[in-house]
Amino acid sequence: MARVMIHPATYETVRPAIDYAFELFPLSVKGKSVLIKPNVLRASKPEEAITTHPAVLSAVVEKIESMEAASIVVGDNPGLVGYGANEESFRKSGLLQAARGHYQNIGNDSRKVDFNPDFMPSVGISRAILDADIVISLPKFKTHGLSIVTGAIKNSFGFLPGAQKANLHKAAGCAERFHEMLVDVFRLRVPDLFLVDAVVGMEGNGPAGPDLRNIGLVLASDNGVALDAVIAFMMGLEPGQLRFLQKAKEAGLGDYDLSTIDVVGELRRLLDFKLPPLAGEADVQNTEVQAKIQSRLIMRPRANPDLCTGCGTCVDQCPVSALSIDGHVPTVDADTCITCFCCQEMCPEKAIALQ
């Protein structure tokens, strides 16, 4: 039976929760190489809750240092591409300092591995991920417009450096296939332990939106499927209606049925938790949900002129070149747009939403 820990925490008192997680899910770390992967979507301040909080990362790094690992690497591949984007994302988020000297730009060296040819025949995965004896994933408790839940499985999307994440968005083309693709990435190297920053989470139009939620918890598990099922339940979803959890179970990676999960702590739904517009049940057999998915295909990004600075980040990051700057705000070519959310995720001003 899979086990999931739910433990109270603040950013000032997070270390006891981390210590307890390692008691429940012991790892043999001494003399081994350890890769720690926070969620670093893009350059943002800690108080925006877009990235894993530096207090959580620092506590995990200190814990691994005390366990006499042979080497420690802290790294991620943020969605924003370009020279210096990785370091800037870690610096601005406070994660560079929290890494305690173990930060590494893991996007500089990758290895080609076979992938699902329905999306791409092969992908490059950061070599540091593949070479590590132990991989520890530090997701953020957030929503996401396509995957609905940003948790254990979605956090592994950052194993892929460079623009290939945008290319996979393009290859997926719709919410259901995006869910399935995430599982294919996750299984390339399933992490050994997951520690979720749910002290301050994000609801509504995640993963880079303005609606923050004080939750006051750290979650942990050594099974990402069980962990994401618990997160989905807390958000008010039925885990079995999420296509990525369906596929993960089909692949033998775990079970989303809460009756098969040993929850250590108090499991409760978060009252009136706001979900993304699609509400997330990407169940291929649910006709009502499929109608919602199809309606999403006609939604397009629109910039709020009061927030947009005309920086062009959205134009640079669009995988199908559907955006251009008209005056000082971006406009979209509706026929070219694939509704992949890359522009909304990467907008530093949170000025873009799908309408």
C-alpha cells in the first residue's frame, strides 16, 4: 500500500516536516549522488509562489548534507529558454542561495533517450538526472490549465531541457494527449522521493497566476501517483477523472484509488478551492468533459493592456509562432494557436489569460 504524508508546516518551521518525511520514506544516501529538483517554472520572487519556496529547498539540502551523500546537484530546466535563463530563474526565486553551493545548470548537458513516437521519437533528458543514484522531486502545490494539478508527475516535465517542452506541447495538441505525454516523461526516470511545498499553494489559473492559497502543509511520498491523487482530492477533484492518473495506473506506476493509500496525517478537501477553467476531468469517456475540452480549442490568449509591458517574452516562447506584438501588446493568430498555455506560463507580468 502506498503511503502519503500530510504534515503541518510554515516556511520558518519546515525542517521538522522534512525530517519526518525521511523517517517515513527512508533513503540510503551515504556515498551516493543525489539530484534535487525543485519546481522552477521561470524567474519569479518567492512570495509569488510560482516556484518551490527556498525554505523548503534549503531544508532538504541541509538534510541530505547531514546524510553524507557523495555529491549533491540542485537543478531544473525552467520553461523560459535563452542564455542565462536557468541561472536567473534560480537567482530571482531565492533558490540559488537555498541550494547552498550545489546549484548546477543541468540544461547544459543532455542525453537522447527513446520516447513515445506518437509525440517525438526521442527526447533529450538532462544527464544529471540520468546519472544520479537518487532523485528527489520538490513539486509545488498548484493548479495548471492543462494538467489541472501540478504535483509529482507534472514536476518531472522539467527533466527536459531547452525548447523541446514547447515542441511536446505542440505535438500533444489537446488536453487529453498532454496528460498522456506527461506520464511518458515521468516514467523516463521516476524520482525516489517527492516532497511537496504546500505551505502556500496556488489555485485558479495556475501555474503562474495571482490566486494564492495559504495551506500550511508539506506533503511527501515515494509514489508520485498516490501523491497526486491526494493533491487532486484536496483540490476538490475526483482523482480517477484525471487522464494522467488513469494512464499512470495503466502503466503500473501506482494507484489513484484513495482506499489503497495510507495517509499519514489529516486528509481533507480545501474549502471552495478554485480550479482552472476546464475543471480538469480529462476523462475520454465523459462526453460532458469532452465537450469542455473541445470548447477549449476555440479559446485564445489575450493580454491585459493594463498589465502587459510589451516585453515580447510570450512571442519568443510560443512554439508555433502564433503571437506577434501589435503596438505594445501581443495579438494571436487564432488559426495558428494550439492553446498550449506557454505564453501564459511565461508572462512575467501575469498579463495573459485564455478567453
